[in-house]
Amino acid sequence: MSEQAPANRRIVSSRHLAEGEGWELSELEFGLIVVYNGFSRWMNRCMDAAGQPDMSPLEILILHNVNHRARDKRLSDICFLLNIEDTHTVNYALRKLLRAGLLLSEKRGKEVFYRTSPEGVALCTAYRDVRRQCLLEGLSSTDLGGGELRELARMLRALSGHYDQASRAAASL
């Protein structure tokens, strides 16, 4: 028989960050770490099952972002939407996706625009089907319904703004 953890137990990644005020944020940060790593692993396994092994989580995110709404996107659009500051990593991933035949590019003036190729669209569709089968069907048996997920997504977006502001403040120290 396993013991249940007391409701007031603090589950944090770094106790020294959880001492005194703000321990709740440290507990949330530990949750974010665990979710990020689980999400990254999920994206890799889902893409493998969809037929494209050996893609990094960043490449997968970029492929889906470029495919979003079938609109051509620039490097700056992708970085902005994914909240990525390091354009070099995104540019490298774009080149890999182009070499794999999953994206197409077009130079317009000084800007390069990216869109998914027919193969990229087909891969995104296959990913969606694996996601539906393996993730969505399992999620339907939990307490996390559409309303709860939307509220959680809203809170995470708001929290990202706080981290962005704090990173600007830390950079000025």
C-alpha cells in the first residue's frame, strides 16, 4: 500500500529557490520542467509514429507553426510566435526542414518566406491523426476538459509575459 503525500507537501526542483516567500512559483516551475520534458518526448514519439523520425522538438514546432493557417511566414514571424529569441537555432531548423523537403522557401525582396510543401502538409496531417489517437482519446478520460485547458493555456501565456519582463530586468543588472 502506498502512502499519499500530504496536501501541503512542496514538490519543487530546487529547495534553495523555494525557501521563504514564493515557494509556490518554485513548485510551478518544477511542473513546467516536467511538462516541457514530457511534451518534448511526446512530440518526438508522435512524429516518429507519423513517419518522420529524428526531428528535434524545435523542428517539429517550426513545421507546425509554418503549416498553421497555410500562410507564408518569415523567420521573424516564426521567432515571434514561438517566443524564441535565438534566430540562429530557428534558421538552422528551417534549413534542415527545407533539406528534408518538408518546407519550401521563396525570396521576396530581402525577405525569405517559408511554407509547408505537400510532403510537409501530409506529415502534419499524419501527426494530427497520431495525436488524436494517442493523446486526445486518453485525455478525454481525465478531469481536464476544454474549459480547464483553455484557462490553463491563458494562465501560461500570462506567466510567460512575467518571465519575459523578469528576463529584461535581469539583463539590465
